[in-house]
Amino acid sequence: MGRGAFPLLPLLLSLAAAATTAAALAPKQQSPPALSSPSATAGGSGVSSNSVLVALLDSRYTELSELVEKALLLQPLEAAVGRGTNVTILAPRNEALEQDLDPEFRRFLLEPRNLRSLQSLLLFHVLPARLHAASLLLSPRSHPRHHPTLAGEPLELAAVSRAVTRPDAVVRADGVIHGVDRLLVPRSVQDAFNRRRSLASISAALPTGAPEVDPRTHRLLRKPSPGPAPPALPVWDAMAPGPAIAPAPAPGPGSGTHRFDGHGQVKDFIQTLLLYGGYNELADILVNLTSLATEMGRLVSEGYVLTVLAPNDEAMARLTTDQLSEPGSPEDILYYHVIPEYQTEESMYNAVRRFGKVRYDTLRLPHKVVAREADGSVKFGAGEGSAYLFDPDIYTDGRISVQGIDAVLFPPAEDGQKRPAAAPARKAPAVIGATAKPKLRRGQYS
């Protein structure tokens, strides 16, 4: 180092001292009032298996539990409880997070850039104290009007007492869970959502952010096209359960506020089966033995269409005990009778008349059901496992179509399995009319 460099040493020392003083006087960034980072509490004791947090993950409030994990709050909450903090959790029912929540507000909460708002919303439901139902349901004169929360914003206890529907739903040594009927939204989150919505409405050009990903399948979603359009995901991906809030119902006909009521339509078609007569066994399996009625309602609500090939009671009575006793057998049988298309008797009959043989996809992927024209009717399958379209258009509402058949269908035998010997070709069932002349039950195509 040359001799001319030594005069710079006092100047460098003075600059370093000034930087240290400025850093000491600068305001420190505040962290959430009751929670600290997981790294800061790594040395604390963990929670026990009898903790209120473990009880929350195993409780009926599954949507709230999944949101807590998605918001990365599980470790901070475990650290807070592990330090000996008693908590009171106000758990909204699943319907409040699935159906009652505004779709636009749901999208706002699930955007990665709004993670802080989601965390504040969830921590607003956690009180750093142990409050039993007797304390919450007391009159406002006998207890403080507001109570602090882990979000840093006070919660009005009078509003909580009106929302509690399941007091003391879960009681543990380190906390208590009360069930509430709605989501409690803090003022900061509501203001952030209003600002975001106002900016989007006054923008000259629509904002184009990051691609939207379906949280259930982790696949990219296509932008919705104007007017009615089929859902972006294949029906088999939509059937797969996922860890996130169910998506908003698909837009229905008319204005943008109309939605498809899939559960109502499934209920209507099952009631139609019972009133029509001869399909009680199928209705019983849909409602009591499986959860397919709920699954079909969710699919229709999301914009999918379905055609049900409904075996009548005589066909269901021919099923053996072995065919229904295996785990998942009722679901596998009925999935093979549901086509993810909207087909009526006329459309299927015209297709088989024109093409001779048509293969329809089923919800039992990858098996397809084969349809062909036979004896003036539509015949499904081949040989012993064939069935005729016997009761056409039992129920048609534009989203769900139900066609009655006279036998239970089974997919072809898997590779390596022996197929049963083919039975003689079956004749289409006939109905004897007033003229004593055999008449196929096919309506206008008889």
C-alpha cells in the first residue's frame, strides 16, 4: 500500500461509525403480535398428541385445517402452543368456506401474492386465551367488548356470540374450539380486497398475471372463453379429491350470477327414478351404499354433463353377492354406467344407425362401453354382458340424462383373464300392447 493511502483511513472509520448509528436509529419492522418465525422458536417444546391443534386437524373442520396448512401457519401455531399459550379457535363450518364464500374473494385469498391477507384472516379466528362457551355467550356488560387475536386486530365478542353454533366442540388442555356458522373477516383483509377489486375495475387493460393453477390437480387452467363452454379440466381430473377449497360453481345460463345447481339436479333425477318405478335398487346404491350422488352433484355444479345408463330392479337382482362384496365394487359398477357426455335416446340411436358401432367413454377410466344398433334399439355390450335401451329418456334436464337399460354392464375382461363363453345373442325385450302385437319399447323408433 502506498504512502498516499493512509490519509483515507480516518475517513473510512467515520463513514462506518455513521452507518452503525443510522442502523441503530432506523425503525424496526414489526412482526405479527403473538407469533414469531419457526426458526426463532425451534428450541421450544413441541405440542403433544392431545393438543388442540392435533384435534383441529382430525376434526370435522377439514376446510379450515387445509387452509391453515396452505397458509404456512401450522408451525408458528405449534410453536405458540408449545410455549404454553392457551388458544381459542373459532372454526367456520365447511359450507362457509365451500359454498357461502364469494368466489371472487376466494380467488383473492388463494393468490400467492395475498398470502399475508390469508394468514391475517385465519389468525383472526385464533384468540390467545382460553374462552369457554360460558364466557363467549355472556352479555356484553359482563365481559370486555373486544378481545385481542393473533392477527393483531381485536375481535368483537358480541358478533362471535351470535355466530357460535357448536360451543365447546373440542376441549383440550391447551385450548378449546368453537364451531361458528360463518367466516369472520378482519377490517384489514376486507380493505385489501376492496382496493384490489377497485384497481382491477378501473384498469384500462385487464391485468395478466401468472398462469392460474387448479389446486386439486396442479395443472394449468385455460382462460374461460366468453359464453357457455365446457370445463377446462377432463372429468377424470375433476373427480380426483384435492387439498384445497372446491372451485366456484360453473356459470349457468343467463346472466353471470346464475350457477348450475348440481346437487339439486341429482336429487331431482333420483326422485324421478323412484316415481318412475322399477329403479329403486339403483337409487339406493347411489344414495346409501356409495357417495356417487354427491360426486355427481359436484361435477354438474362445475359444468360437466353426464348420461346415466340405469339398470332396472330386475337387472340389479341378478347381481351375485360376490359381485357386490368386494371393496369398491358398487362404485366400479356404477362408474361404468356413467358417460361424461349428454346423450338422449335419439342422439345415441342416430349415432349407431350412422356409424354402426360407437364407443362411449365412462367414468371408469380407461374402460369404454360399446353401443350398436340391434332390433330397432340401442344395444350396449356384447354377448352375455349386453343390455338394451329399454326405458328411454327417463330424465333429461340438459345436464343429466338417464336412460333405462335391462341388464348390468361389465367392462371386458382384463388382459390375462379368461373371458366367459359367449352366450346366445339376446333379443330386445318386447312389450305387449292392446293389440297383442309385440312392440319394442323404443317410442318413435319402434
